[in-house]
Amino acid sequence: MTLPAIKTERLYRQISSLISAAITRGEFAPGALLPPERELARQLNVSRSSVREALIALEVTGWVEIRSGNGVLVVDPLPGQPAEPTDTFSLRDLIKARQAFEAMNAELAARYGSAEQRRELLAIAHQLAQQTVNDDAFLDHDKRFHLLIGEMTGNEVLREMTEQLWNMRKSQRFVRLESHFADRDFPQALNHDHQMIANAIVQQNPQLARDSMALHLQRVYDHLFDTSA
């Protein structure tokens, strides 16, 4: 007898499967609002941030529509054949991975970056300061900033890994998360962080560079998964 492999499913996918099953059973009718995040988290005994990630997955796969400030609506009609997500990684894990990895990059950039690279980093930070709206122009400059820091480590593998992590931000779920929970003026707060990171690297202060990058990505995490309201 051949036994099937045991699948370990990420928590947000377990939650989304439970909610979609409840919708299919008619516990949440098409066109009706789901219970608030806080209530779903209480019923399922999980964190609100896990529920938020599950709701994003349900929106991408066609079960619900998230109306920021107005709740989460079950679609009407229900999807005949729900879409399958093109990626399965946890969005929270992605930000936390970037936090750990890019903090190390910033430290190494402060140690090994060239004078020319430091000048370029300051120039990009200045250009970022002119971008006050969370749009494609801001994201383009933001990507250049982070990739240059990866390049400043002097390690091509680290630079390529930085780009791979950045490209994971292009997932449907991450884009949808930002569209619902990242304010259009959020770049103003991030650009303050960018300047602090750039200054620490230019001053060749490895510890400050590491701490500034870690704080920056913690701010991103807290903003996208703020569940205090």
C-alpha cells in the first residue's frame, strides 16, 4: 500500500480554506459581509494578521471583495471555478525575510561600498524624497535604492538574492495588500527611513546601517498588518 504524502499547509491558507468552505455551505451568503477581522480571529483562535493575509488570498482567488473601511463582502455570484493562487508564500514571511536579509546587506554596504556607490545612494535617496505618492515612480526608485545596497555588499549572490526578494513583491497578493492597506502618502514616512539608511551607509557606520534598515522594514510590516484598530 502506498500512503499519500502529508501536506503542511501555511496558516493563512488553512484559514482561507475554512472561510471558503463556510461560504460554500451557505454560512456566509453571496453579497453578505463577512464578520470583522477581529471576530474571525477570535473564532478561529489565530492572529488578526493571519486573518488579513487569508482574506487577501480569498480576494485574489475570487471569493470575496475587500472594501477598505467598509468590510469584506462575499462575491455575488460565487465563482464557478475559484482561481488558484500563482504563489503560496506568506506575505508576512516575505517582509520578515527582507528585514533580516537587507539589514545584513546594509551593514555590509557600510563596510564595503565604494565612494562612487555612496554618492549614487545619496542621489537616489534625494530622488526618493521627491516621490510622495505610493505609485510606480516611487516603487521604481525604491527598488533602485535597495538593489544598490545589495550591490554595495560586494557579493553578487547577495545582490541577486535581493532582487529575487524584491520581485516577490510583484505577486498578486502583495500588490492587493498594498492597494488596500498602504496609504498613498506612506512613502513620506518611508523616505525618512531611506535617508537615515543612506546616511548611515555613507558615514560607514555598519551597526547604524543595520538597525536603520531593520527599523525601516519593521515599519512596512507594521503598516500593512496594523491590526490595532
